[in-house]
Amino acid sequence: VQLQASGGGVVQAGASLRLSCAASGRTFSNYNKAWFRQAPGKEREFAAAINWSGVRKNYADSVKGRFTISRDNAKDTVTLQINALKPEDTAVYYCASALRPDSTWLSSALDAYRNWGQGTQVTVSS
């Protein structure tokens, strides 16, 4: 069971991308979900999270104001809208689900999530 990310690409600085995350094998509509990213040679880092109902959201300071996370529980998908892309946003972007359903705590910790997929590459040129 994995969450598969898609929508990445090679873009110029200032462009926008819309990443999508879809579940396979089961439903995750009642799980908090998050986007993380991993740049070459760096550890995977938190980008954004959304609670299971879509009401609460959490963003890393480095992406606030440029990234918007949303979800459609009817389709069991999560989307990350990225605007004003910067070269430092270059990374593989992964989505994941919380360890337990209906969690009230919206974590930014890597070990609070699982069901990582292959990720989608985002490359931003200057």
C-alpha cells in the first residue's frame, strides 16, 4: 500500500506546479497526510501537512505563503500547489499518511508518517 506522488517537472524559477498524491490498495480519506521533500545530499524534510478533515494545515517556515496543501476525500487525493518556485525547492517530493486514522495531532515529524511512495521530481532552474 502506497501513496503515489505525481505532477513534478522541470521549470524555471517563478513558475508554479501542482503536485498530486493518490492512494493505491486502500483508502486514506480519514488519515492526516503530509508532503515531504528531499534534495540531493540532504535529509528528507517536512513541507506541509493537512488533517484528515482538511480543516487544519501546517507548513514549514521555508514554504509558507508559496505552498498550499489541500485534499479531496471523495477522490482520496491530496494536492500541493507550489507557486513562485525557487531553485532551492529542487527536490523529490513525497506524500505520506499518518500512522493512525482520525488523529488530532498534525505532526511535522518524519516518523509520524508512512506509506511513502516513489515521489515526484521537481527541478527548478534559475
